[in-house]
Amino acid sequence: MKTAFIKLFVFSIVLFAVSCANDKLPTYKDVDRIYFKWAETLPTSADGAPQIKINLGYDIPMKDDSIINVKVNMMGRLSDIDRPVSVALIPTESSAILGEDIEILPSVIPANLDEGVVRIRLINSEKIATNTVMARIRLVPNDYFHVDFTQSLGSQGGRNALEYDIFFDAKTDMPNLWADPTVGVRLTAYFGKYSNAKLTLICEACGVTRDFFMYDPATEVALDVLNARIPMQVTYGMISQVNRYLNAYKLAHDGQPMLDEFGDEMKTGLPTIM
């Protein structure tokens, strides 16, 4: 009987020790995590990283001079202090060079908020006057945040929520598909008057690049390229996306429209298509 009592006592002590140890183990909700907010909404690259395209040849919304703000969300507990966010350029997956093409500026999740911004300076130079540069940045762990929240499941499926692609250039010439006399008339009827700001708007809203409006005159016919690349059903879908983008901008800016580099309101050729 005495032996059984001793065994029961020892077993109770072990259970108590294990319980105390478990109380000290970090749980999922005890660790704060960060991820790029736009992982669920922006167009993505082939491997699921959200992306944005910027032209530094003119001023557009979403950037102040050459500084862009990429939104970051925090999953966890609010803090009464500003907490730094750590970001790195992935040089092996980027054409941009740190210090030459981009600078990563100090960024934080502000006190008592669950979101902040990563501040990136895009450097305007002769290099990007004729070439598009891509910078792939990645959230990295620090003393305040974990970065193991790799997928964000939105309406379009899994996304890489820790990496973000920034394409930027300062090209100011009209893409040659739009410059073609016949095709240009149709594109203007679809998307409205051409401007550099309009082109970047289309790219951002529709997830395409400037090359989408380029062709090789030596081997291709402009009209054939347009018909193959933008058939009628695709055309209306792209116009709808651009119109929704412009309407969302107006709602977010007290009814003020998005302007192009000439100060004119940007509209498509068919503004009622939603």
C-alpha cells in the first residue's frame, strides 16, 4: 500500500512538472507574424508573389517621389511601441541592385496598429530609361516578428505572402503596338487616350506588362497580334478591371479622379462597363 502511494505521488509530481513546462511553451497565437497585405489582391508572378509595376517617368498615385509604400499586415498582439520590420532584396532573383537601383528604408508596424508599410526607394537613372528592372524583396525574421506565414488563401488561391516583386522603369515612349495607326485606334477606343500613366494603370489593374503592348514588326502583323492577344471577350474583361480600379480610387480619395501626367482625368473608352 505504501509503495503504491509513493508511486502515485511521484506520478503526480511528474504530471505537474509537465503541465508547468507546457504552460511556458510558445503557442501559435503567442508569436507575432507579418505578411504582405496585398498577397490576396494584387496580380502575382508565376510563383505566387504579389507584384506591382511603377513608371518613374511621371508622377502617379501610390508613390511619393521615388518612394513606394508596400503594405504589411501583422497577425498577433498589438504593441504599445513601434516595432521594426526587416526586409531584404533577393539578389539572385532580381535584376535590381541594392544601393544602385533600390534602397530599403527603415520601416515599422506602428504602436497599437496591426498594419504598417515597407518603404522602398526606387532610384531613377539612365539605366531604367530603356530597361525595366525587377526587385524581389522578402520579409525576414527579427526580434519582433516571425515570417513563416507563407501562404495567404484568398479568392484566387494560394499566394506567397512573404515576397513582393517590384517592376519599375522610366520609359516614356508609346509601345509600338499602340503606336500602330490601325491598332492604335482600336486600343484608344477600348482604353481611352494614351498616356504613360494610363499604360501603367492598365498593367496594374490587369496584371500585364508593357511588353503586352509590344510586337516585332519584322515577323508579326500588328492587327493579327492584337486579335490574338486581346480578343473581344478579353477586351471587355480588361476594360471592366480598369474601370473598377478607377472607381475604387475615386471612392478612396473623396471623389477625386486619378489623373495622368498631363493632369487629365483617366478614363477608358467604355467607362460604363463594370
